[in-house]
Amino acid sequence: MQKKRRVDSAHVSSQLIRRPIQKCFAIFLLPTFICFCIGFLWPFIQGIYLSFCNFNIPKDAKWVGLSNYAKAFKDASFVHAFWNTAAFAVISIVLINVLAFAIAYALTQKMRGSNIFRTVFFMPNLIGGVVLGYIWSMIFDAILKRYGTYLTANATYGFWGLVILVAWQQIGYMMIIYIAGLQSISDEMIEAARIDGASGSQVLFRVVIPNVMPSITICTFLTLTNSFKMFDQNMALTGGMPSVMMNGAKVNMTELLALNIYSTYNINKNWHGVAQAKAVLFFILVAALAIGQLVATRSKEVQQ
């Protein structure tokens, strides 16, 4: 009887605390909602509208229908940037996640100095993308100079330079997420698998990895979206160079989608609407891939 009274009194107290907040929730919600509408929702809606217009500034926008999207699909540089970004994303996702998981797994095996190694591996993530781009461009050019070439003279060198830069920057961040996932696995579960005769590889692939799937989901999502959205490193490291003529159009061989949209808007004033159409297509692509990846990886997560 006493227990029931305690529960009831706690419930009443909770309601008394919540009631004033529920009455005044608009006061707390309204400022954030206004900022969200001004900073994101309205520019997003206006951007979709401008993708169907020809304009120099938004006030002078003239409706042209789907012609901007037609020009975007016919633009050789945009198509090349798409396939370039797709290849870059696949390689980066695999490389970053495999290395980050391997490092995290090693650092959770009770080795000496693991905290120092975690700090060292995480530090590159604290450096800005533009700074990293310029630093690595000097490093690559110093190495390639011995062979009589430089980074932006060869599309292959530029592409793999971007992969190395992004992997070096993001592995440490993903490592922290994997360490958190590995530390959430109970020692009893691993010990039980070993008592049952499981080998080290069986413990890894049948016990550890299935239980780390939530971390894999997060890291795959982050590496996927970061790879497609990468702009500052691409601009600072290669600037899209080298350039070649393809189907009568200038194509930057190491240009990714975000940099291609930026270049389209700034190089040709008559293509502002096309650049906006590319941005809308870019949003749809990244959103679709991210949602598809989340659905695919979450279905494989182990229910704790």
C-alpha cells in the first residue's frame, strides 16, 4: 500500500512539474522553429523554386521549367563528376571503415599506451579541410617532383591523393565510434564463445562484428555522406585539375559533385539556374543513398 502511494505521489509531482511547461511549450519551441524556418526551410524551398528559373539574383528569376535539369544531365562535367564521386565514395567507405575498425579493435585489446594512440589518431579530424588540402598538396608535390611530375598533372594521382587525404582525416573519428561499440560488448559474451571453442576469427566475425553493427551503421552513414558532400578538401588539394576537353566541353578530371556545382555557379553567370538544378539533384541523390544505406544496415543489427 505504501509503495502504491509513493508511486502515485511521484506521478502527481511529475504532472505538476510538466503542466506549466506543457502550457508554455510554444514559448520554448517558437524561437528555435523560427530560426529553423529562416535558416533552412525557406532557403531550401526557394532553392527548389530557383532550380526551375533562369536568374542572376533571386529577384530577377524567370521561370524556364525543366530546361535547367535537361542542361544539367547533358553537361559532360556533371556526369563525369557524378561517376568520379561514386568511385571515390565506394573506395573511401571501404578503406576508412576497415582501417578504423581494425585500429579500434587493436586499441581495445588492453595494449599499453592505447589512450595516447587514440588521441594521435583522432587529431587529424581537428584540422580544417582547406588547411589539410594545402598541406597534403605540398607533401604530394614534394614526392612527385622526384619523378618529374606533380599532383594536378595526372588525374590518377589527384584522385588517390583525395582518397589518402580523406582517409587520414576521418579514420580517427570513425575509430572513436567503433571503440564505443566494441566496449559495449560484454566480456561474458566473448568469454562464453571462447569456452565453446570459438577461434579468434570466429569470435570476431560471429560475435564482435554482429554486435558492433549499430556503430557500423553510423560510420557507414557518415563516410557515405561526407564522401558525396566533400568540397573544401577537393578545392584545396586539386581544384578539380587537370582539365581535358570532352564532347566539346571542359571537364575537370578530379572534380567531385560539390565542387562541380560551385564551379558551375561561379564560372558561367548564365548557368546559375543550372547550378541550382544540380544542387537539387545532388540533395536527392545523397538523401536517397543515405536512407537506403540506413535501412540496409539497420536490418542487420543484433537486438540487444
